[in-house]
Amino acid sequence: MKRPILVAVLASLAALTAATPAAAAKRQVPFGFMGVLADAHVLDPARVNLGDEMKEMSRTGVESVRAAFYWSSAQPYASFADVPPEEASRFRHEVNGVPTDFIESDYLVGNAAERGFTVLPVVVVSPNWAAEHPGTPGSPPYGPEPYAAYLTGLVERYGPDGEFWREHPEIPKVPVREWQLWNEPNSMWFWSDQPFAAEYVDLLKGGYRAVKAADPGARVVLAGLVKESWNLLDLVYRAGGKKFFDVVAIHPFTEKPENVMRILGLVRRTMRKYGDNNKRMFVSELTWPSSKGKIEGKYGYETTEAGQASRLRTTYRMLAANRRRLRLDRVYWVTWLKADKSPTDQFDYSGLRRIERDSDIVAKPAQRAYAQTARVLEGCVKSSHARDCR
């Protein structure tokens, strides 16, 4: 009678031993390292079910979502007296006397919290009433105060003591603790007044103080810097910006994965120059559009779908291997979902997924590469099946 029992025990131990390597797989990156940008297509409820797409993000290994919080959409009017009657129902909140619409940001934050994602809002685009040059695309604000007030309202809604969580006790509470103040201010698309540094640092100072007053534990993320980012960061320091951000953010668009490492190394050198090397770093945009042979316009780093997948895999693993040296906490792929249809826009081919025939959404090779990479870096079971590490 003892032999069958012994056999059963040995079989159980063998099964446990076989399961141990997968269960004990070592996580190589902090939670949230694997991120994506959620932008126009995925946030259009008429075309896409955001909840379904975020479920797919989770299966793919995404743990953090970066999204634009458009100031111009949330506060298009300076006072309630300016709001047209047909739009009055949108503005159920006010921030510092300004009518405020949180519908879009509620939609994003609520869906992200359901999946346990952290959210990095990038707060951009001046409403006309607060713009230095009303009607001019990319106009900076006329001063930091209105932007700072809007940031205060956002932190008070989505931060640790935020009213959003009190209004929605059914949603898991995942407070927003990181705020990115503007995007690519060296670009005319986002900041029409160039050179940008002095005006941007004024905005940064006001925004930093507002965020910290509302949530002292929050981290303020510098606007993503693109092109010669190390030199642009030098300009920010020279304009007095050192004390007014906690995390530097870089958009290292380049032809080869190894050049990403060179760019981040140059950024670190600039930070050391100013005695600021202890601060953390985000790559808040990373991509290779799969537009090669599809459109004529070129940035110099377009590739095929196979090349997009290969470069994604190589670069994420390279960044993970060097993250301690770089003090790198997040890497956001641009972007989750695109149409792959534009005759002129390279970035319309940057998605991990694409929309076909206006409704069908299909995975590109880059999504599979992202999922495979995430399984390894997040310590998941290596498998071709759906994953769930949590």
C-alpha cells in the first residue's frame, strides 16, 4: 500500500518542480515599464470599445498608458456665461471659476483603472481664451496661471484623494501620481514661439508648484524632448528649470536601436553636467512606423512591419538591460492603435494594431513582438498563449 502513495507523492513533487521555473521567473523591470500611448483611434467610442482594447493591452503585457489630456477640450470657455446653451450639459464641474468637462479624461482613467494600469497624462494645448496667440496652432498660454489652475483641478479629481474615486467606488482606485507638463515644446506644432526654453520653464514652474501643492507625492515629468534632446535639456537647465521637474522625458526617434542608447547616454551626460543625475528618466515616446513603401514622405526611420517588430523587440530588451544605469522607469510605444491608411502621415503606421474596414481591429507583428518581450521582462510564463502575470 505504501508504494502507490510514494508514487503519488513523487509525481506531485515532479509536477511542482516542473512548474517552479515559470512561477519563479524573475521580473526584470519595474511595474509600468512596458507602456503604450493611447490616442485618437482607441479613444473614439463610436469606433472602438476602449474596455475591450484595454483588456487586449493587458494580455499583451501593457502596464502603463500615456494619453493626452487636452486642456483646450476640457476648458474651451473662460466662464459659464460664455458656454452656449446646447453645450451646458457638458460642464458639470468648475475649476477656479472655469467651466470644466472631465468626460474624456474620466473615460480614460476609469477604463485604465479597471485593468490596473498606471496613467501618465500629458497635459497639452491652450484653449483660445488662455492662448498667447488665439487661433494659432501650438500657441503657448499667455502665462502659467490658467494652466496651473487646470492642473490643480486634474490632481484634485484623479490624485490620491480625488473626487473621481469618491464618485465611482465601483472602480478600483488607481490614483494618477505622474503628470507630464506639455509635449515637445521645441516643435512648432506644440509651441509656436521659438526658442521655447524661457517661456516653457515659466509654465513648468507654475505647473510644478500646482501639482506639488495638490499632491506632494506626485512626480512632475518634463515635456518630452525630441531631436537633439540632450541640447534641448541643456536649454531647460540654463533657463532655470532644474528644480521644477522630477523625471526627464525623451523621444529618441532614430533609425537604429543602438542610437536610442546613444541619445539617452547624451541626455544623462547633460544631467550630470548640472548635478542632476539622480533624477529618473522616461522614454515617453518610442516608435518605428511601418510605412516603408507605403507613402513617399520620410522621417528617416520608417521601416516594414517585420522591421517594426524586430526593432521593438531589440530596443525594449536593450533598454531593460541598461535601465539601472540610465535610471529608466517607463518606455511608451507610440502607439497602440492606428489606421495604417494615411497617404502622408508616417505616424499613422506606428500602431501595434490597426483598424481594417473601419471596424475590424487586427494585430500587427509588432504587437506579437511586444507581448513576447513583455512576458520575458515581466517574469511571465514563456508561451504563445494569452498571459496574465498579476
